Amino acid sequence: MVKLKGFDNVELKKEKIMNVGSIARINQVIDLLRELEPTEEINQCLELLEEVKKIEGW
């Protein structure tokens, strides 16, 4: 289990179910969020998605 920084009650466990398609969808969401005007919420979401990618080894 990996605890996400800044989130006290969220833990992620590396699963084999994450695949190239899942990462591609995460990358699409990241690209869409980066096109929006940056807010604190959007920046937190981007950090969280990048953290998930790191946990999964991408």
C-alpha cells in the first residue's frame, strides 16, 4: 500500500489491473486538465494523477 501525500485517508495498492489503456486514459485526463485555467483543485488533481502513474511504474 502507498499513501498519497496530502491525503490522510487514501491508500493505493499497486494492482496488475492497470494496463496501457488505463494509463492512456489517465494521460488523456491530464492533458485535458492542463488545458484548463489552473486552479488549486485542478493542480491537486494533476498531482494525484501523476502520483498514480508513479505508483504504477509509468
